[in-house]
Amino acid sequence: KKRWNIPARTMTGDFGKDVLGPLVDMGLRLAGSRSGRNARNDLQSYLGGFDSAQRARLVTRLGWHDSAFLLPEQQVGVHSEHLHFYEAGSQLPPISEAGTLEQWQEQIGALCVGNHRL
């Protein structure tokens, strides 16, 4: 599963360079019986006319946003809006968890004891 947040302003520029190029780089294939140009126009029309009831706030940094913590592929906690990370040209690798809470407490948390900044 791949996700790319397309800001509305990119739809008004060079569609091939700003939208289609990155989608193709991510693995999109325009196939079917229609010619490449027609398929491109169909995609542009679809994306330009798509109106989702679900809205999201694009933010340019990961981490805390009020009471929610944003990771590249996940929002932890509640925020008044659904948050998505966006940075032009950025494709971050997914973050995954490793280890257990107990390992974190022993190997990292123990180093924080007595530090008033942590």
C-alpha cells in the first residue's frame, strides 16, 4: 500500500511533472485499451473532480501536533483533524516497531532516571 498526499495546488500546474511523474515513480501503471494520453487525461479529470467527504490536514513535520503524535503512516492520539505528513518530493520509509516495552524501559528508559528534562 502506498500513499501520496497531493496538494490541490499541484493540480493547477504541470500535471505530468507534478502529479503523474511521482505517481509513476511510485509504481502507477496507466494501462487499458485507451491511449496513454487519454488515460492521463482520464486520471487528471478523476483526481481534479474527486471530492472526498473525508478531509485531512497536511503538516510538514512529524511529531506532536497538540494531543496527537504523527508518524509517517500513522496518527497516534486524537486531534481535531486527521493529520497527514506532507513534504514536497518526500517519500519516507515506513517506521515499524521493534522490541518490547520492557526492553525499552531497561535499555533506554533507565538512562533517563534523574534527568529532569526527560
